[in-house]
Amino acid sequence: MSILSRASTGALRAMSLEALRGFESAARHLSFTAAAEELCITQSAVSKQVKSLEDIIGAALFRRGGKGLSLTPEGRQLYEAARAAIGQLGAAIDRLLAVDRVSIAVTTTPSFAALWLVPKLARFQAAEPGIDVRIDASEAMLNLEREGIDLAIRLNAQPPGPGDARPLLRERLMLVAAPAIAARIAEPRHMLDAPLLVFHDPGARFAWMSWTQWYQRLGLARSSKQACLYFSQYAHVLNAAVQQAGIAIGRTPMVLPMLKSGQLQVVLPEHAVDGLTYQIVAADTERPEVRQFRAWLEGELAGEVIG
């Protein structure tokens, strides 16, 4: 006898895996645009996938407002179920397709993954060709055991306590801009003539990225005439800065590749401040492949220092 009800059986038959993947990505990013980029489809396709699920369920999955997307209670329930099911299905397929290989799953923030970790993975692959790596980029604090994640790279807002592991790295916050813009800013008041690149944070989760706090430290008053560009992804903030769109708040280690290449320069370096610490949380430190990845990661991060 089926463990599903007649209603749920019919609904599941009507749902496509592609629609569930599109919804899960949109819910994780709270952005149809980011989901489309991740899945290599159009934003319209993601919207249609979500609409097809809403029609089947008979309820809205997202609230669409001026501050962006948020999940409805029904959307939250479906997201949690879809995320767990897709993760378990993916892990099972990985095991079936690569029975002779070992793999690890790593979760971290989208910005750290896109700007720092992913560009360096080729170096890990060269050093450890027998280990496959799966990256889960999410702002959510995932339950590692439940989600099948081996290791998390997380920012810690609290200073480490006596019993805590030594932090991997303390991030450094600084103002950055393309060389042409940086050359025009010799003192704080010159910033008022350049657009600000803002990491849009409706939930006020990342206070250290607030331009209001930076202007207070610099002794400046915000002007309604100063242009601002808002981005929901931190990687887009830095990319806009490279394209001479304005001044951004840079964070190490993510901004370091652009500083080293000369695409960006530090503006008013004397005003740089310390940020949060990076720490590793491991679900299973006994697996050799997890220990190898962790050792590689610690070695790479140990060299990421800027004065």
C-alpha cells in the first residue's frame, strides 16, 4: 500500500523535478534572477516553474513586495521538504555514478563560494585528484548531518570563547574602488562625489556592511543627492566596483583577488577595520578526505593577509 494519500500522489505526478529545482533555488536565494543564473535558464522560466507549483498546491509560495521576495508559510514548508529531498537524491546519484571515488560536501555563503573558494578549487583538485567536492552556497545555517554536509565555512559574529576552535581568519573591511575612482578620493569628503555600491540587506543581518555606520566613522553626513546602486548578491557589488560604478565595502578574503590584480584599490586605507571571523564546522572529522580538504583550506586561508 502506498504511504502517500490520493491527493498527494496526484499532486506529485503533476509536479516536475525541474519545477521543484527551480523553486528550491529561488527560495534559497530569495531571487528568481539568482536562481536563473544558477540553473542556466531564464528568469521567466523560473517564474513559470514556481507558478506551476502554486497552481498545483493552490497557494502562493512567495510574497512579492518592494523589499524583494519572501516565503509564505506554504512556501517555507515546501522549501524545507524540497531542499532535503533534492539533496538526498543528489547525494544518492553521486554515489551511484562514482562508486570508486570519494567525495565531500561543503557549505558556505554565496559570496565566499563565488569570489574565493570556487576560483581556488582547481588547486585542490590538482593536489587531491581522487576527491570530488560538492559546494552548497547558502546563507542558511544548515544542519550538517541532516543535509549530508561534511564541512561548513561560516562567519562568526561572536568573538571566540576559551573552548572554541582557533578562527581560520579574521576578515578585514575596507573601502574599495576601481583605480580611476580611487585616485579622486584623498580624504573622506571626496566620497560624496561618487556613487555608493550597496549590499541590499532587508533583514539587517550584516550590520558591518552598512554605509550608515561607515559614514558615521568617517564623520560624513549622507546626502539624498548621492547616487546609490543596490545589489542582493555581494559578488555583484564587487563586480560593479571593478566596472567603475562606484565605491564598495570590501571584505577579505573575497576582495583580495581583485586587489592583487589591480582591478580594485583600497580607498582611505587608514579607515580599514576588523570584521568577523571565519570558522570551520565539521560534521565528521574522522574521514580522511574531510581532513585533507580542511588542511588545504587552512593552508590557503593562512596566506590571505592584507595590511
